[in-house]
Amino acid sequence: MFRSLRERWSDKSIGLVLAYLGALLVLSGLVMYIPLIPYWLYDRDTIGISCMAFILPGTASIIIGAIFYRPMPLYTPTVREAMIITALGWIAVGISGSFPYMLGLHKGLIDSLFESISGFTTTGITVFEGLDSMPRSILFWRALTQWLGGLGILSFFLAVNFRGGSLTAALFGAEGHKINIARPVPGIFHTLIILWTIYISFTVLSFFLFVIGGMSLFDALAHSLTCISTGGFSTHDQSIGFYSSHAGYHAVFLEYVTVGIMLAGGTNFLIHYRIFTGNIEAIMEDFEMKWYWGILLTFVCLILLDHFSHASPELHNSLREVHKSFRVILFQVSSLLTSTGYATADINSAYFPPMSKQIFIILMIIGGCVGSTAGGIKILRFAVLMRVFKTQLLRINAPAKAVIPVVVQHEVLSGNEIERISALFCTWIMLLAIGAGITAFFSDLNALQAFSGMASALGNMGPFYFSVKKMASMSWIIKITYIVAMLAGRLEIIPLAVLFTRNRSHSSVHTG
């Protein structure tokens, strides 16, 4: 085993990996002190929660990180090394972030790790019940993990520690294709600062809008962290539906504000930059954005039609009921399209007929835009595959010598890019099938429920067609499967897969 690892990683590579893992652990340890503020404000007199739930793991993470840390090598890492750093970095931070749940809530290792990974990957699947009575320092930690994971743990680390360079660019690109896009400005450091400035601006905006809608300062802060990050962790078991079932809140206002922020989080952040710099037309003219709005409107209309075809006839004549149904359906479609996972209605309820439930599964698979905080396969990749199919039909009907390339946004896609998208899509579907099979085998869930659970984990979504209580009680094998799926979905499979592949450059190839 150790010889195999030595073959895969040189001493130089190990030094680079340890340097970044150490630095990441130090940063995650420092961040773990932040929940001490809500602890001091709300939980000092709460029985069962101690400030040691954050101080001990935070300090331990800093010490371990300092032991691992070495002076950063200045050479540019290979693509493989960058992906290994990315995968191990996310795993290390996820493990570190699980300890507040073990110490503060006395949860088991698997459940704590599950909740931590779900937070950092912005998946939003939870195995915790009783959120309304949970210590606020823990609720804040859950929200903070999603905010940090929204644009990426490494991107945050690079933004606060580096001034650019090829090494930073390699790690920035390896964290996932969510932000592996054309840069708004030259220089990786300036790109990072622009992305985080936009991200923080939306966070602040949503906080003030939530306060205007009647949320408490704590609820507004927690939801502002998990809304733009499209994470979906709430401070209430009813999620956003809590505010419509309790007096004193402007529920309709809050729901529409949440829809707007979720859709902003699911939008390519390069589009936000173009809009902020005066190119407002980009929101409608961009190839992926056309698909984004088209999918949103089409599925809202289809689910509305499905809902009213099964609803009581008297509801058809009530303008109030029509608006309520539109609001509920728009919210759920936006929540799933952007992979946020907030809810104002249970997607497993009779309110949504069978066809609507199938549409929700499709949304879980597709997800939001490339370059956003959303999960899923991504709309751009889905649209490219549709364009490839259309091009194949054109080639069949065209003269034999005709050259018909695949064109997206006035650019010809290379064969390598098409192969990469196709391979990622096929692997994604394969993992979905394997995980759904494992879920069905080790539980008593039906086929749709098992499929929805794995689709939610792999797509970093959150909702599924069974209860949180059921999720919490499921086999540790299923939970480990979902932990791997959440990481694979957030890192877009390849960095995680690289950990288990052999480095061909360090092995000899003999031919006879």
C-alpha cells in the first residue's frame, strides 16, 4: 500500500499536499471560533451545549494544521496534484467541521460527518430533527459551513491568502467547473475578489430583505448565508414554510425574496458581473441563461397544469388560490432548479401529483448554471448535449461531405470538450444508479424514494421523497454512500476519482 502511494505521489507532491492541507486546517480551525459569538449571545445559559464544542475542535484543527504545514512550494502543481489537494482538502475540512455536532449535540460520528459534508457541499440534506429548539450556535455553524462552501472552500482560502499566480490558478480551476469559466478580468486574484464581492453583496442584500420581511436578526443572518449559497439549511424544521404558518411575518414577501436570491445563486456569477458593469442584456442573451429561464417557466407551467388538473373544480375560480398555487410551485421549482432545497410545501405531499414529482427528479438531475453555487449536472452541459443531438440529426440529413460543427454561443466546441461533458454526464448517471440501488437494497424505500435520495445527494439538492426522520434512521452504509455522493457532486467527480487512480507518469509501460 505504502509503495503504491509512493508511486503515485513524489516527495515533492506530498510536500505540496501537506502544505495546503495544513493551511486549510488552520483556516477551518479559526473559522470554528466564529460561532462563539452566537453562543455568547444566545446559548450561554442553555443546558447541554458548551463553548468547548467549538473551542476544542477549532484549537485541535489549528494545531494539527500547524504540524502538517510546510512552507508553500513555489512550483506550479500538475492538474493531478491540484485535484488531489482539492479532494483531500474538502474531506479534511468536512471531518474537522463535524466535531461541533459530536461535542455540542452528542451526535454519532457518521451523522456528524454527514451533516458537516452536507453543509460544506451545500447539499442541505439533514439527519437532524428539532431545529426550532436547537442551540443557535450550532444552527449558525450549519449556516456558515454552507456559506463557505458556496463558492468553494479553496476559493475562499485562496482569496484571503494569496495574490494570484499559476499555483493559485491551478487550484482555483481544480475545485470544480462551477467557476471554471472565462474570467471577468485578467489575473486570478482579481477574479476571486470580484466573485467574493458579488457573493458577499448578495448575502448582505438578502439579510436586509429578510429583516424587512419580519425575520429576527438571527434568522435573517442564518438564511442569508444559506440562500445565496443555494445550501438550504434553515433554522426551522418547516424551512421557509415556517413563516407562512406563524403570524407576524410578511410570508408572501419573504417567499418572493427567497425565490429571487435563490435564482441569483443559481446564475453564473460571470453574468452578475456583466450586469453590474452595465451589460444588462446578458441576463437574457446568454445561451445558458436562455435555457435557465426556459426550464424555469416551462416546468412551473407544467406543474401548475398538473396541479389544477387534479385539484377541486372550485379552486379554478378562485384568484387567491391560483396565486397561492403559483407561489408555491414557483418556489419549489426555483428551489430545486438552483439546488437550494428550501421548502414551503412538502414535495412528497399529495399537493404535487405524480407528474410533478417526476419533474422534480428531472430538476434534481439538471441543476443550475455553470459558474454558480448550484449543484446538478448543470444547465450548460445539458444544453450542450441537446445541441450535440441536434447536430447529429443535421449531419444525417446533410450531404456526406458537409461539415457541421457543434456551435454554442457562436463558438465551435472542440471534440475534447464534448467528450469531457459526455463522460461526466455518463459517470454522473452511473453513480446515480449505483447509489439508488444501494439505497433500495439497504432500506425499505420504494424505487422513487431511493432514486430521489441519491439524486438529492449527488445533485447537492436537499429534498427527497421520504422524511428526515427516515433519513436519520437509515443504515450507515447508505449515509456513507451519500457522503461520497455529496463530495462527488460538489467536486464534479473527477478530483475525487483521481485519488483512486494510478499516476501513469510514475509507472513504466512495457510492450512486447
